[in-house]
Amino acid sequence: MILKMLSFVIILTVVFHTCLSELDVLYPSEPCTEAKNQNAYDTFMDHHLSKHTPNTLKKREWQKFIDRIKTWNRTIQSFFPYSEESRVIAVCSSGGKMYEGNLCISKKPLKFYTAKINDRKQVERVIIQKQHVILGCDKIKIINKCLPIHFKANLNDSRPDDNKPDCSKAMVF
């Protein structure tokens, strides 16, 4: 009886540990862990930081841009002006503080555009925002650098915690 209980506990422990390991791969517990998808940075750039991002609030320009990148399926989309590229990338190193999971929050507010898309594939509204941005940051193995892979809406207007380490401190080589 004790032997059966002991083997059950061991099996349960192994299963539990395996599940936690899988969760850590899907949702890393800290920034700058190796990216599961090594193309995630390129996707982030295509979706949020393009050289072709309009620097205007004119819906017609945004309509053409969204048409070009074919992201009509996303009802709310945020884009950084390309001039912000170095500051956006820096969020995943010395320009950001650890936030939660693999997320980092910018030390300073950044400017970005948010476009609202309706179900008829039309740009309904474009606004400029300036706030601390929250980015998923993972290590891209091929260049051995921690880079943004996900934009998370900062709905609560969160600010960085100065007591938390910079995202650059999370990078393990």
C-alpha cells in the first residue's frame, strides 16, 4: 500500500513538473529567455514597427498601409513611428524594466499610433498615444540579442517599478 502511494506521488510529481516546464516554454517566467519562435521579432517588426508606417492621422493613408500589410483581422492595431525604432528595441534591455513574465515596460513613455478597424475592413479611427509601453522580450538565438516579440496594451497606464531590474539584467548568455 505504501509502495503504491509512493509511486503515485512520484508519478504525480513528474507530471506536475512536466506541465510547469511546458508552461514556462509557452509563457516564460522572465524576459530574454530563448524565443520559442525565432521569427517572432520579424513578425513584431512587420506588425508594429515598419518603415512604411504612416506618420499622420489621415485615415486614407492608414487604409493603404493596413491594406499593404494585410492585418485586417486585428480590430485594434498599434504602430510605432519608425523613428522610434532604437527606443522600442531598447525596452528589452537598458530602456526597460522587468514587468511580469517575459514582459518589459519602457522606462519612458513612447509615442505610437493606434488604429481601430471595423468589420468592413475600414480604418475607423487613428489616434496618437504616448505612454509607457509593455513588450514581450525574448532572446533571438541567431543574433544572441533580447528583442521585442509582442506588444501588450497598457490598459491600466502602468508605469515602471524603479525597484525592479532592467530587462538587460535578465539576459543569460
